[in-house]
Amino acid sequence: MRLRVHHETNYSYDSPVVATYQMLRLTPRAHDGQRVISWRVQTTHGHDLPSFIDGFGNIVHCHALNRRHKEAKILAIGEVETFAGDGIVRGAAEPMPPLFFLRNTALTMPDRAVETFAREVAGQLPPLAALHALMGTIRARIAYRTGVTDAATTAAEVLEKGCGVCQDHSHLFIAAARVLGIPARYVGGYFWPAADAEPYNAAHAWAEAFIDDLGWVSFDSTNGVCPTESHIRASVGLDYLGAAPVRGVRLGGASETLSVTVMVASIDQ
Amino acid sequence: MLSRTAESLFWLTRYIERAENVARILTVGHRTATIAHSLGNLGNEWESTLRAAGCEDGFFERFEAATSATVIAYMVFDADNPSSIYSCLEAARRNGRAVRTALTVDMWEALNQTWQQLRTLDQTSTLEHSLIDFLDWVKERSLFFNGAYTNTMLRNDAFFFTRLGTFLERADNTARLLDVKYHILLPRDEEVGGALDYYQWQAILRSVSALRSYHWIYHDRLKPWLIAELLLLRPEMPRSLRASLEQIARHLDLLADAYGGRRGECHRLAGEMYARLRFGRIEDIFPAGLHEFLGAFLTQTAQLSNEINVFYLK
Amino acid sequence: MMGRETQAAAGHSAGFDEMHHAGACRAPYEIIRDWLEGLPPDFLLRKHAEAELLFRRIGVTFTVYSEGGDLERTIPFDIIPRVLDADEWAFLERGLRQRVRALNAFLVDIYNGREILRAGRIPQAPILLNASFRPEMQNFTPVHGAYTHVAGIDIVRLGPREFYVLEDNCRVPSGVSYMLENREAMTRLFPGLLGHHRVAPISHYPEELLDTLRSVAPPHCPGDPTVALLTPGIFNSAYYEHSFLADEMGIELVEGADLFIDDNIVFVRTTEGPRRVDVLYRRVDDDFLDPLTFRSDSTLGVPGLFGAYRAGNVTLANAVGTSIADDKSIYPYVPEMVRFYLGEEPLLANVPTFDCGRAEDFSYVLSHLEDLVVKEARGSGGYGMLVGPQASAAERETFAARLRARPGDYIAQPTLALSTCPTYVESGIAPRHVDLRPFVLVGKKIHIVPGGLTRVALREGSLVVNSSQGGGTKDTWVLETRC
């Protein structure tokens, strides 16, 4: 399936900002499940942004705006061809060994409740089945609700609240998988909800877990599916912070108004 | 050089100069209060002292009345008063420490020794028994530091910024000192009135080490008119506004030359302020109001400091 | 202030004395003996007082953090030098070069192909799950493969030919300013003494450091590389050293806010406008370098710095991620690194180390607490440690509880009889325990200035040489002659 993505992020400020610095992980790379036909990342103020490939294999654009501004824009646009598969990620750049992804971060550190949750859901199930059970249980137990969590909400808090967005589902899935001794990681990307579904106006996130005989397997707890050709994979990391589409700081400026528009359309005819 | 380094050097010498001026102002305050007392006149010397140091607002937020004990304590050792001698010397050392690599060894040692001695001082005993000695010590340390930097620094941009700090602060302080006494200034050719006035004027001149200079230049009895001229317009008087602005304009020019001719609003403003003092006449300033003149000058000095900041230090 | 604790400890305080051994004065110390014998009474007392004044006047201080506010202190300086002869130093130097080459080879490998893990010479988990292992560095090799541009290797001595490495300081080792100031002080206090003996000079260290830093400038940096020293600021305990080194090298001492990134290039704000920086000798920890990559709440760093680094537009010294090489849980594997990467037998031995994260080691440690020194695998400053032989039963019990709670956070080492050197103390001249931190510079080439910083435990019988724990320092002489 050919998917076209238009991802626009607009910032505006009440009083001028002296400078803005950002790292952008917004660029999909090829693996067996997707082929990038065209892609560009740009900002209103700049020319081509410099970039590098980070330790996880993500393409990272570096954005620095060293003059006073009251508005800033980031635009990611492109076309990706996706292929239906079994949810197993093959042929991706894999600089880090799976064992590394057992490491926890502040966002994924389990508490007693998360540990119990993971063990109860997994029971005596073999790894793959346990992961499917985790995905199903998270989808059932953690209602999708925006505005109740933020970028700093931890996996443990998500379990306690019982609701959240895709980022929260993913953190809980990752934390629980790691409790079970299964390497797991965070994936940032895009999702096409189907032609007749309501448009999904947000960047999407899901998780991947490593199973010895299979490799990295994707789990989208928000939608309760193993990612399909509706998913475009753009970044991976230990957690949201490591895979965040935009990580930035600004100097000066009062309150910020942020608007994000994501349009994913199928252009198959 | 680093903008931050220049900024620290600029503030380092501003604080040193301010510490010295506070010491000078307190010496005057102490002297005039003593004289007033002996003449049976209980005036408001201590309020004037606070005003001359520019810290009356902060003071009256915390104290009801300006007595010798409260004012002296507030202006000497009070760490919560940013203009106290203690705070100034602390801030000077902090700025110096932040840019130690830009200081000569002599500068650093002068600064560091001052601080080490100050912080180990018995404050209560100093206030009670040796205030005047202490104020003299502050003046000496400032003169010592100024000598250290004047005689050991390379004549490059670092020196120019250091100089700017000294003279900008000095201009500000001399203007304040004079402004405090504007209300007792008398018309042209009038001699100083009563004994109290006389001693007040004498004390002001002493505070800027200019009593002898006055006699040397004017060969005359103390006349407010001439004293004002001396402190505003005379080029030979090292603490006059004119001498200070001449130095400021000169060092801004030297900076511009060092940096390939780049000039900004700070250069224009300094030039304008200097020209006004250079070509100004005391007989024009007086009728228009000395207080107004000094008020405008202080506003412009603050503006100049800001322009220097924007152009070089950020 | 000097980074991490150096503590070996001895149950019996009578270690090898570097001056008096087997009933005679050892040859390297004959000059010290002759000097001390010829001194008038009270001379040392006077010089001791002079030395203290000197250090205070120059402003050599470090900061001790305490509840009553931060205090600036001077580190006690002992006026009797420690002496090594040419042969002893030659051996140490060979051993240090070898060890530091291996550590750098390890870092290149661990952030690229990880051959040493594939070969099973080091287990994977202690590396990959270690917070000191920085995934951000994966597939990035700094210029000339140099990670530990400045390494401080802590050496203890147990006998005439027995030198052990106590720990490797690969991230931001400090203390070199004390090494230099100590020599300077000796020269001022005893002009005759140094003049009469052939002691290897060390005052060129700042030049060597600058050469090292310039040698690792990005290959395509335009013109002469601009080097700057990045400090966390005046409140850092080692700020004196930062300003001292910047001054000696004639480079700018910058703070995070002095720098900014534009188009992945690092610039410094100057009174003449922005100027490009090519090499940053940074004394800021990895965590605080760049809020866009590491700790988001850091204000000490420069947003976007890591992007410029990975793009190869700036060199950071030491490199990011070096701390995996000096993590105490990795220390036991350093001899294996020497064998694996260099195909050589290590010249400098490790102190035997028990990893409390391993069950069999842990039970041994618990049952032998009275003989062992237990330290945090990632602590600093000598605070989180137990010196078994000197602790009370109650202290050992308390520590054992902490140990049981998080065994993986601790390592343990046998108590070692650290060597002693004659030291000027209140009661006169007496032996006190010492260690040695030589500074190894790694750029295009490896360079070591002879000697290092000798730290001395001033309290009788004490084995803790940390400045934060009452330790002092000595000038360290490497004789240019053999004895």
C-alpha cells in the first residue's frame, strides 16, 4: 500500500523566543515491510537541516534557530510503500543487540504493580503468547483517552490511571515485557486508520519485543494488532524520550501554543 | 574574547568602585553627623547617605528610621543589601573568580586577599570600634586593586572593558553624591552659608579626595558653584563626570578600533554625553536646575550601561 | 574533589615504606634523608606554614559541599616529596601506556562491533545493561580512536616492584593542577633542593595537553583548531583546576551558556561576534552535556552539542561514553582487555575484586566483611564505602543491610597494605599511606608527564587519601637517574 504522510507541527509564542534547538526523529528508513519513495523534513526558517544516524539507527535532523521568533514550523512530508506481513520486523538497521533493550529508563521503570501485572497476564504462557496476552490486556484495561497523560507519564502511572494514549500503552507494554525478561522497545511512526475510519490526527507509537527464534515482533496495544501495512515505522528507542519525533528546548518566550496536524492517506488506485 | 568574560570584568570593576564609593560616602556621613551633632543640629545626614548610595528604597523596606547604627550596619556588612560593602566585594570576587583566566595574578591576589580578610573580620567589633579604619581599608583595597589592574593588564579589549566598569560606576556615584547636596547649593558667587553647610561641602570634597584639588585649582574659599563645576566639568579632576565620560568614550572607541570599527548606539550615546560635559558651562547648568541635570545624567548612564550590554556583553 | 574514592585499606597499617626498607634507607630517598638531616630545628614547621599561606594566596581551592553552605578549602600540601627512580618510573610508564591503549581499544570496540563480547571474553549483560554504556555512541568513532584523552590511573604500591592499579579514571579525572602547583610550591619553598637533583620536569603538562587536544581536532576543521575548556562553572568543586588549565594553555574557559549550535557547528559568543570551536576539553559529565540527548533538565550543557559531535564538527575530550571503561564493575575485566586487544600480558596488575552482583562473590563478601573494602560500583568521593578492618561491628551490620538490598551496586576488594612515605605531621616526620595518580594523555600519540599526583592519608593508620576525607597531596619526583 502506498501511504502519503503530511506531518506539520506549529509553535507560536506569546512573547519572542530567543532561540530554539531541536532534534527531529521523523524520517522512516527502509526495512522489509516498508520502502521509502520520497521523504523530506523541513522547517520554515531554514535550509536543509543537517542530520546523522543515531545509535539505534534512526535518522536525526538537527534544527537550530538562533534568532528571535514568535513562530516555528516543522514539516515532514513523504510517501512510503508498505507491505503486509506477519508483524515481524526484518531487514531493519539493528546497531544494538537485543539484550540492550532490557534496560529500563525513568519512563519504563516498573513498580510492584507493573511487575505483578506482567506476571499475572503472562502466567505460564510462552513468550509470543504472553506478549499477545499483554497487548490484549492493555487494550482492554487502559482506555484510550487524550489529555489525561503527558510526555512525562511513566508506565507505572499509566497502569494506575487506567487510561492514556498510544505512548502510554507502549510504555506499559515495554515495561511489562522487560519484567518478563523479554527485550522490548518503543517505536514512533505513523498509522493509517483505514479509508472509512475516522482520521487519526497524531503521530502514532507502538512497541516491539524480541523473541529468540523470530526476531523483533511489533505490537500495537492501542489498536490491539501486530502492525500491518497501515503502519509506517520512523524511529525506535528505549522509550518515548529516545524515539521522540521532536525533542527540543527554547530560550526565552512565555507560553507556547502547539498545534500538530498529521494526515496519512492511502494513494493506491 | 568571551562575552561573558567581558561582562564579568565590567562588573568586577563596577563592584570594586561601588565598594570604594560606599566607603567614601559613609566616611562623609560619619563626619557630617559628628559635626552636626557638635553644632547641636540633628539633621538627616543618614538619609542623605542612603540616597547618595542609591539604597534608600531597600533600606526603608526593612527599617523605620535612618539612624547611624542601622544605616552603617546596612551599608557595611548587610549581605541582603546588594550595595553594601560586603556584598560589593563579594560580587567583585565572584565575578573575578568566574573569569580568573582573564585576570592577572596580581589582580586575582588583590581581589582574593581582600575577600579572605573581609570574611574573617569580626563584624560587631569592627562596627563598634574601628569603623573609620575599616572604611579606610576598603578605599585602600580598591586603590590597590585598581593599581594592580592598571599596571599589570595587557592593553587589549579585556582592559578596555575593565576600564569601562570603573568609570561608568564612578560617573554614576559622583553624580549621586552631588545630587544629594543640590538643595543646599547656593547662587553664583555666594559663599557657603552657615558652619554646618561649610562642613558638609568640605566633607563632600574630602569624600572624593578633592579638597586640596579645589584649593589648588580655584585659590578661593569654598563656593558651591565652583564645587559643582569641579565635580561636573573639570577635566583635571579624576572623579568628575567629564573625566569619567572622557574615559568611557575613549575606551569604547578603543574597543571599536580593536574590533574592526564596529560601532553601535553605546558609542553614539557616550560621545553625546561626553560632548555635553566637555562643552557645557556651569552658568548654563545652574539656572536650568542642577538636580534636573543630574537626574537626566543618571538616567543616561543607566541607558549607556544597557547599550554596552546589548552591543558587547550578550 | 578528586573524582572517585581511592581506597585500598590494610588491616595492618605497616605497609611497605618507600624510604626505610629492610633496615636501610632506599637509594631514591637518600637525597631526602640527607636534606632532612641537614635542616635546622623548626625549619620544616616554618616551611609548612609558608606552604599553607602560599596555597591560600594563589587561591588553589576545592569546594566541599555541606549543609552549612559550600566551603572553599585548600588541600593540605605535604612538604616532603615522594620519590621514584628512573627504573621504577620506566616500568610504570610502560604499564600505563599498555593499560590505556587497551582501554581505548575496548571503547572503540564496545561502541562498534563488540568483538570482545562476541568472543565471550567479557559477559554481555554488565556492559549492555550498564547505565555508563551510552547507546548514543554506537557506530561512532572519535578522531584517532581516542576516547580517554586524559586518563588518571590510580596506582598503589605494595612492595619494591609491586604496583597495582586501583582504578582507572577515564571520564573527567581531576587533580593535575595540584600536581603542577605542588611542584611550583616546592620550587618556591626549597629552591636549593630541586636545583641540586635531576628531577624530571613536569611544568610542560599544559602544553602536552594542548598538543593532545589539537591532535584530535576534526580532520576538516578550517585552519588552526580552536580549543576551549568547558566547565560547569564556578560552583564546581574542581573549578580552580579548570581555570588554571585554561589559563596555562591560553584557551578560553567557557560555560554552556557561552556556546551555541548553528547548523551543527559549535560557536562561542564573543565580544566580536560568534567564533567557531573545534575541540572542547569538557569537564562536564556526559549526562549534562546536551539536554536534547542526555538529561533534559541540564542547564550546564549546550542544546544540540551532541548532534555537532556526531556530525564530526567538534571533538569532545574526553569522548562521550568513556565511563563504561572505568565503571568499577568493568574494572575486573581490564587485564582481559590487554590480552584481547594487544595480545600482551598486563604489566600492571589489578587488585583482586569481588563483584557483589555475582552470587558466589557476594556470599564470600558477606562472610568476610571485616577483611574487605566494599565500595559502590558507581560512587564517588569515598562516601559510600566500608573499610572492613576499621569499621565497628555495628557499622558492618548496617552496611551489610545496604549490600543485601542492592548487591549489584557494590564491589569488594581485599585490604591492601598501601606503601607509606615520610610525611610532615604534628608529631614530626612519620610514615603515612600514599597512592599515585599519573595522568596519561591520549591523542594521535600517548604522552605521560613523569610522575603524577601523590595523595597521602594524613591521619595515622588511615588508608583514605581522598581530599574530601582528610587526605593531602605531595610533590612527586621522578629522578632522571637510576638508583
